[in-house]
Amino acid sequence: MRPNLQGARNLCFVCGEYMFQKKLIPAKSEWDRVVDATRQVGKHAVEKRIELAIELLPFEFAFVNSLSIRWSAFSTRSGLSM
């Protein structure tokens, strides 16, 4: 189901966290998937001319849980910037 974003000015995207605390599924595989998904969402936001907000989650295994540590690597890989 595709949401109707007509008239929207921004979109909050929650990347989530590593499933099974990086023990069952290889962490690199999960990281690559969330980076790709974020890249796709970002591309869609650009096409629709809406601002994309990435939500920080305060959990140890969250993909993006701090601006200083994870955001740098995440934004570099996904092609997003602040």
C-alpha cells in the first residue's frame, strides 16, 4: 500500500534496529538493507520535494542511535546529508 503524500511537507522515516542483536543475521547484511531502503525513501522524498527526517532510536542495537557515532557512517553510505 502506497501512502498518499500529496500536500505533505515532510516524512519521518524510522530505520529500526538490528534483529536478534546482530547474532542470527549478519550485521553487515542488515546494515546494507537498511541503507538501501533509506536511499530509496530519500530518492522518493527528493522526487516529491518533501523533507526526510530520520528518527533516532535510543536503543543499543538501533541503526541510528546517535548523531555523533552512527549518523556519520549511515549518511555517507546512504548518500543523505543533514
